[in-house]
Amino acid sequence: MTHVLLFDVDMTLINSGGAGSRGMRLAFEKLYGIEDGFRRTEFSGRTDQQILRSAMEDHGLLRGPDAFAGELARFQEVYFGILPQTLREADGRVLPGVAELLAALTARERVRLGLATGNFRRAAFMKLGHLGIDSFFAEGGFADDAEDRGEMVGVAIARLANGAGAADVWVIGDTLLDIAAARSNGVRVLGVATGPLSVEELREAGADAAFEDLSDTAAVLSALLDGAAK
């Protein structure tokens, strides 16, 4: 059986030091002249499309039902130009155990690693590349694919499980929305308490396995590849 493992990015694989949210704020200010335009917008677990739409609606910036697509393209162009600078300025880091776990998984047969992240595709790979772990991933589901996280995870599953035959799929993430997105697609979820939730909260929310972080490589491998929830 092929194991398809879909990782969230922010606060699951890396802590960007706030580079992404700062880059989005600066891009929003550059385009619309509004300082701290996301101050009333929730970021955690949401896709960048959802975050941008919410902020634009909050400030009355959308003129008609078809306006968002054009504004999205404009925003991405500016944001992608700013993000490299905010990444250099931030104190970002790969989270504990991540590099070791990814290396161990890559060495296994019948394992496909992918992303299931609320980041835009280009932003996700900028963040991972800045911290040196982008080479572990080539495909996944991204904010470019869908606003709704459940739909986005569905895209990631289709891309990574296509042609795999029987596949055991896990989503690895740190928020309630990661868990909900996995459940909406009928797949299992491993929660990691490097984000807003504790191990107990992740388990109570329905995670099949939960860890403080990903530093216990053997235990995480056992959970993901043997199905032994810890």
C-alpha cells in the first residue's frame, strides 16, 4: 500500500517568524493604502484566498461578484515580490524533528510526501526554500486551488494518490481546520501541538494521533506508516 502524507506548512513544518503575515500586510497596504489591513482577520488554518477575501470584504474593497479574481492576481504579484524580503528579516526556523522525519520518510518505499497548505503555491515553496526543506516536496494542494480547506485537501489527495492504487492518506497539521479538512475527505489526521492547540485539544477534536512536536521520529513513523495512534 502507498502512504500519501500531506503536510501543512506554517506551524507544522516551519515557523516563518511571521514573514508571511507581514508580507501580506505590506502587500495590502501597498495596493490599497490601508495599514494593518488584516487586523480583524483570522489567519490560523485558513487559506490565503479566504484571508484576502475576508480583509477585502471588511474594508469594502470588492466591487461586484467578479472583482475578487482580478484583485487576487494583483495581490499575489505584489505579495510574491515582498515575501523574500520579509523572510530574510524574520527569525524563521524549521520546527523540531521535521528535517529528520522528512529524510526518514523519503528513504521509505511506497511513501509520497505532499503539501496541504493554506499558502499560495509559490509562497509555500518560497518559505520552505528559504529554510532549506523545499526539495522534499513537489506537489500538493494550495490556496490557489480552492478557498475552502477541505476542497484544497481533496485536490492534494487527487494529485498525490493518483495512480497509487490503494493509498493510506494522512493529513499532518496543527489546527482544527486541518482536522476538519481531513475528515471531510475521509482520511486520517495527525495533529502536532506546535501551533495553537495542545495535544489534548487535538485529540478531543478528532486527531487520530497527536504529538507535542515531530521530534520523536520513530513514534511518528509508527503512527503514520503502521497506523498506531499515539
